[in-house]
Amino acid sequence: MSEPDYSKSITRKLLVFEADEDLIKKHLGGREVTPQLRQFLKTLLGGTKWPGKINIPSGHNNLAAAQIFSSRLKQGVLQLFSELHVFLDGVTLVEKWPILGELESISNLPKETFTAVEIEKVRLDENRTVHVRIKLPTREGTRKAVVRTFDFGGNQQNVRVVPNPTLGE
């Protein structure tokens, strides 16, 4: 399968940088979204995770991608994760990668590890596959584009844990 054409923008996309319910309503500006997508947004706001950027591509009222930060305490050690949540028609698929693991010290990690991922494009193809183009910080101080694929038409796990792409693994 070839990579989707990201040079074309369907129309204007909606980016919400802070997941505050009033701010989301303001940015939606009367735009109609499905009740399931509205619930997805409310869940992001009311959860114990820290929402980052939310991208709802124009031309869709049932599709969104959101960058989330989460943490957990495992055997007395704090673990931090960056997560990419992709929502389509009432189903959410999540890709998460560790930022800080059990045996790592924050001071040993490059600062790029804690820099926000930029959700650049979200595209849905005819096979119910969502392609999310994200820009990641690099150690050289630049940003690299990476496409993450989420198959809503197949048997993909709801949550997948992958190596941290900002560390070049």
C-alpha cells in the first residue's frame, strides 16, 4: 500500500492545543460532530491523563487524533508515557510509547523526549485505515515526520505499546 497523499488538504483542520471543554466548544465554532466524538472529547477532558493536542480533520465529524501524556506508579517508580489516541466511529485505538521507564533517570534522557509531538495530518482511507502524520523532535534539534497507521477495519489491538520514536529506536 502506498502512503496517502499528504500534499492535499481536504479543507481547514481544527487544532485544539488545550483540552479545556469551553475552549473545545469555542474552537468547534458550531461545527457538528457525532455524539460519539463529543463523548470521546469529554472523556479526554475528564480523565486522569493529560491531554495535549487534539486534531479533528475537516470533512469528518467522526474522526479525531489526540496526543496524551500519562503516568503510572509501578513498584514505587513513576513511569511516563506519550500516547496517540485515534478515534473513528465510536472506536478508539491507542499507540503508547514510554518516555520514562522503570530503570531510567529523567536527567539521563535527552530533552527531546519531553517535547510535544505535533499531529500534522489525519487521513482516513477507503479501507477504514487512519494514517496520522506526526512530527517528532530529534536530538539534532530538527523535527522528522513519521506516519502511524491505525487499522479500524481489521483486528488491531485497542492499545499497542511501541518503542519511543523520539529516541530513534
